[in-house]
Amino acid sequence: MAIRIAAAGGARHHPTLVDAAAPLPAGRHRVVDGVRRVAPLAVAVAAFGVTFGVLAQKAGIGSFAALVFSAATFAGSAQFAAASVLSAGGTTAAAILAAVLLNARYLPIGLSVAPALHGPWWQRLLRAQVVVDESWAVSHIGGGRYDRRLLLGAGATLYCAWVAGTAAGVAFGSLLGDPAKLGLDAAFPALFLALLAGQLRDRRAVVAALLGGAIALVLIPFVPPGIPIVAASAACLIGLGSRGAAS
Amino acid sequence: MSAAWIVVIVVSLATIAIKGAGPLLAGGRELPRAVAGVVSLLAPAVLAALIVTNALASGRHIVIDARAAGVAAAAIALALRAPILVVVVVAAAAAALLRAIGA
């Protein structure tokens, strides 16, 4: 169902996103362009950060530990997964496994941005940390190429939003009540849908999205959370032999 | 050390390693052309999977609930060319509304 929605939502020429993602040649973008592209998403990410701060406290993760978690891990879905396992009384190992599986997608994602990140090893390691789904998606300049400045601007903005949101959630969370009542859990997939709409630049991208969604859907009942997303990345193999034509 | 701290430290170190692996091993090098064709499709494939799992998965179960309705509302907002923040708010509001009326 959501797959058909994803396809329908993929209006080819979505003004906000496609214009924002208009393929300038690599190197013409500035860090501030990355900040600008991701600013509307940063608002949503800050709200998720607040939610995480609230849930972490309910899961018995202390205020300081929750802040360290957001600052060092910077990967929302994995942090939510770990917190929810702990809060359901799961073991330490189960919480770690759930989070690591959810983050496994950052292996192929990290490889995809590798050509854009150069410099000494510690700089590459540091810059790789600002990669999250949203900063990755907005820094895609087409044809599988990623712009370093867009990535850094977008990533740093989202990082600040995420950590500040977590701090606010930890401090004032008790005033908010149940995040599900506010519909925040539906905001997450909607955010990804909007990002996907900006990525559907040609037929191959639409096919990859449909296939990736289908793989994930089929696998949900059979494997632990996180694995369906990693498996779905195999859908990009339909691009084999197509030589990565510019978007 | 509490269980929570162990989770925070281990998950953080693992994530730093996972995110850093690609740029550490292959940083600054152009991908071979065959690989570039594949990588260009990684974003749509992974984003679609994130939509499906976030909207429909509840653990290992597929559930159609207020989240799916929220995403459907978001799709309509997108088709009407709403800005991204509006799309997200529409999804959250639709889900919240459905839950409030107990649907």
C-alpha cells in the first residue's frame, strides 16, 4: 500500500524538492546551500529529538546518557530502537543489536559518499559522522554523486537540531505527554516520502524505489527490524551495466 | 556501569565505525563507472524501504494504522506541491486526528 503511495507521491517535478536538488556541477555548491536545503527538515528533526529525549527518560536512560547518545551516535531510528527495547525490558545485547542492525544501512550509504570526502583519515572519519538519511538525500547531486559542502552544511545543521532537540526533550519532556498522540510517528515516514519525491528523477529511480519498498515489505515479518532496509539497498543493483548516466 | 550506559557507548562506537568505514577505506576516490550506476539508485531504494518500515512495521508485524493514513495524507500534500514542512505536519496531524477520534 505504502509502495503505491510512494510511487504516487513521486510526482516527477516536485517544485520544492526538485528545484532544490537541481543538479549544479559538483564544487559549485556552498556549505550554506546545504544549510538552506535542510532547514525545513531540521525543524522536524528537532521535534524527533525532543521525542527521543522523552522516550529515553521513560526507558531509564539518564539525561546525560541520552545527550551523549544523540551527540555520539546521531542516528535517530537506531536510538529509538535501543530505547524501546530497553523500555520493554529487553536485554542490553538485544538493544545494542537492534540499533546496530538499523544502522547497518550506513555501510552502503558511507561508501556512496566516500568519493566526496577526501583529506586526512581523521577528517574523513569525522565528516562521515554527519551523514544521516536526510543530509545524505539532500546532498545527492545526481548520478550517484554527492557534494561534500552540501553534505557538511546539511549534516551539521541536522546535528545541532538533533542534539538541541534531545536536550529540550530531556529537560521539558514531562510537559509534552505521549508523542504518538501528536502523530510524530507518522511524521517520520512522511519526511522520507518527501525526500524520495526529490530523488525520482528518472524511470530507473522509480523502479529502484518500488523494488526497494517491495523487498522491505516482504521481509518485515521474517527478519529483525533494520535488516529489511539493508536488504532493500540491493534494489540499486538494477543499475548494473547502466554506467551511471548523469541523473 | 548501568545497562543504559553500556548501550549508549557500544552503539555509539559501532555507529561511528559503520558510518566511517566507507570514507576511511575509499575516501576521495572516484567510484568505478559500473559502481556509480548502482550507487545512484541507492538513495531511492533505501528511502522507499524507510517509508515502508516506518509506516507499516511494528516489530515484525505489518500494521496498517494511523501512521499509514498519515503517510497517505502526506502523499496528497506532496501531489499538491506543498512545502516539505507542511507535508510532515499534515502527516502528523492526520495521524493525531485519527487517534483522537479513536479510528
